[in-house]
Amino acid sequence: MSMPAEEFERLVVSELDALPDDMVDGLDNVAFLVEDRPADGSLDLLGEYDGIALTERDRYGFGEMPDRIVVYREPLLALCSDERELRREVHITLVHEIAHYYGIDDAQLHELGWA
């Protein structure tokens, strides 16, 4: 499937806005980004959390660089055949990466059906 970058970004924002308030209200100092591909150029990674999970923070104070949640456009487009499927996969990717922010690891996400 193909989609212009600007349209994909609007879709990601729409899916982020559709997430439950109790999931996103606790996010503090997190930047959401869309990039074409991971640094290694692969199509295997759909999203990535780059930061220190809440459960692992010793101190977190004023002036800290924001954590980042990155959604990778090209891997998601390669995986999906239509916009409905793309929205579903973006939604799952956002939930998965936000869960890492809260300290939920891949094993727990798998048990919950989000990995």
C-alpha cells in the first residue's frame, strides 16, 4: 500500500486522538514522531519507544529531554493492504509503544495480546 507522508501523519494523529484518555493522560514529556524507516533501513520494526520507562526512573526532573515514540511509515505501509488495516496496525503500534513507556515489556504485551 502507498500513502503520502503527510496523509500518514494525519492518520497517526487521528489514531492517537482515538486512544482512551486513561492511556494518554499519564504521558509526560513524550514526543510522538513519524519516520520513514528505522535507522537500519529494515521493514521489520513498526514502532519504537526511546526513553526510560516510568518503572525504571530514579529521578525525573525539569529540563529532561523528552522520551520519543516513533511510528515507522514504510514498514506499516508494507504490512497493510488497505487503510482500515493500516489504522488497526497504527493503533496497535501506538498502544504497544505507550505500554513500554509505562514499563510493560514485550512478554507482558504478548500475554495481553498486544505484541
